[in-house]
Amino acid sequence: MEEVLIREVGLRDGLQLVKKILPTEKKIEWLNMQAFLNFKEIEVTSFVPEKIVPQFFDSEEILQAAKSISGLTSSVLVPNFFGAKKAFELQAEKINCVISASESHNKANINKDIKSSITELSEIVSYNKSLENRSKIGVAISTSFGCSIEGEVSNQKVLHLVEKIIEIGVDEITIADTVGYANPKQVKILFNSLIRLVGNLDIFAHFHDTRGLGMANVLTAFDLGIRKFDSSLLGLGGCPFAPGASGNVATEDIIYLFNSMKISTGIDLKDLIILCKNIGKFFKSEALSGKILSAGIPKNFN
């Protein structure tokens, strides 16, 4: 049976647009419940200044809780060297840096131009190599299919950025449709080129369902050979520094997609639906976009 890895990003990407601060104990409850369902990797928090995104005031405590869970790869997002250094000090297993393919979004998101972000990534990787206990380093390339500030982002620009990131030396790359602009044809063209370029480097696909094409894009990437995907419970999430960004692909929907196609996710959908209902109680005032939770599991689903 073919297998895919679904990385839950709800505790990071999902929460960064939620205005109400979720208490630390509720985040840890969510983390433990989802890890219990056999999720192998969860992006648990972000090391950003509290004044910028108050939701992550407790990032250190959340990471420590995640590290105590056996068998879980816990990753954290960092916007800069300062955030990365804090994550290194806490011996984060995986650190996800972020660089936008759009110059405008990169400046809005992390207050740097792309050239400066590349330089800083190089410094982060070099610092990591000097440590006795090294972390894995991933890079998410935001706005890979377009930008709600700048408009079109060419494939050539994305691929050129990937080349520079590979030269620096990282462990994985995530291609992110930050604002839900991608369509299956774009996905096919970009990922075909990307797969040839990166060789054996791990690739994650990160899609948003802002315009209803999230699942179509996931399936297109899968057909091209991508086996690692980001998703967020209940379709929560979006970038607070990208106008119009909303809704990650919902974890329960992507699990239903693959399980219904007899592609192993390692996750029991019925158990996941129970988790979604429990987590949904935390977000009664939020717009939730997952479909399988509201429609229900079909009678012919085995």
C-alpha cells in the first residue's frame, strides 16, 4: 500500500489567524490528542515576537511539551536568526524557516528583502552545523503560486530561489500556496520542474483551500510523486500578513481523500472526526472550512 505523511500545522499556521488567545493548556491538550492518533509530525508553534503574533506567547512551553511525546517529530517555524537561536537553545528537532518567492510578501511577512533572507538562512544553517545537537532545517517558500500583494510569481523565480536554498544546504523544502492561488495545471508544471531540481531532498506541499482548489492541488501533487503534505484541523489558518489569505487544506478532508483511495495515512478517520469535534469547541466564533466533518463519512467508506 502506498503511504503519505500528513504534517499537522494547525497549532502554528491554524492559530496565527485566530484572534482569541488559546490557553496553553488547551494547546497542549490538542497536541496530545492529535499525537495519540498516530500523527508522526506536528508543527507545534512559531518563535516570533509576542508583540507581532500574541498567539505564540507560550512557544517555549509548547515545544517542551511536544518534545516529551514519544515518536513525534515536532517542528517549529522561525522567521529569522533570533527565532532560530531560541529554537536551537531548546533543542528543537526540526526548524522551519520561511522565505517568500514574492518580494512584497517577504517584506510584509518578515520585514526583509529576499536577498537578506537568503543571507540569514545561510547564517542559521552555519550556526546549526556548529552545534553538538543539530536540528533538521526546512525552508518553506511562501507565495510560490502567486501573491495577493504582488500578483503573479513566476516559476523561474521560485526555482531560482530553490537553487539558492539547496546550495546553502537544508534538509527539506516546502512549496506553499500561501494565498490559495494555485490550480492543478500550475502545480503540475512547477512540481515537475522542482522534482528534477531537488533530487533526493524531501519536499512538502502546503496548499490552502481559499478558492476551493485545495484538494485538486493535493491530488495533482500526489500524482507527480509528492508524498508529504501540510494540513490544518478544521481548515484553520492563513497568513496574517497576506491580504485575503485563509483556510489551509483541512486535515480531516485530506485524510478522507487518501484513506478513501486506499492510500495509507496511518490515521483512523473516525477517531479523527471525534478529535475535530472536540477541537471545534475551542473555535466556536471562527469560520471552519472542512467538508467531511459537516457532510459526514459516507456509508460506503471502508
